[in-house]
Amino acid sequence: MFCGVKFCGGCNPRFERRKVLEQLKEHFEGRIEFAYAQEGIVYDILLIIGGCTNCCASFSQYTTKRGNIKLWDVSHVERVIEELEGQLSLADDAK
């Protein structure tokens, strides 16, 4: 599965957004390819990592097959893992 990643502007330096991405990359190693989101590329899903509840990163310019997942707190990591695991199961079922 191909997951685009979009970060917010980083107004909250206490939340280490890149560290969360590294944790997700480690968990899904060999199963999900994470890449910084770019226009013109179609992603299976887009992960938007914000630093606060505003989660202000714009993402309407990106194209996805299965929508997006927002995360703005370290407490969301387990939920995001569950959602991505579910997306992987759906992808496996479609094969």
C-alpha cells in the first residue's frame, strides 16, 4: 500500500511529528510505503500529521483512492495503526 504523508506547519514543537512517522514506518515495514505527499501522484491513503487540534495542513490538492487519516497527538498512534491495518486487510481481500 502506498501512503502519502502531509505535515502541518509545526506550530507545536512539543509534538515530535517525524518521530511518530518513524514509529509508523517501523510498524508497517515491508507492508506500507510512506512518502511525502506530492501533487500529481495517486496514493492509496493520505496520512495528515498535525501538531495540534487544528490539524491545519491543507490536503485537498492530493489524490487518494481511500481517503485520509488525521493524527495530531501521540495518543492517536494506536488508532492510526488500527485504521491502516484495516486498510491493508481490505487491500488483501481485493486481490
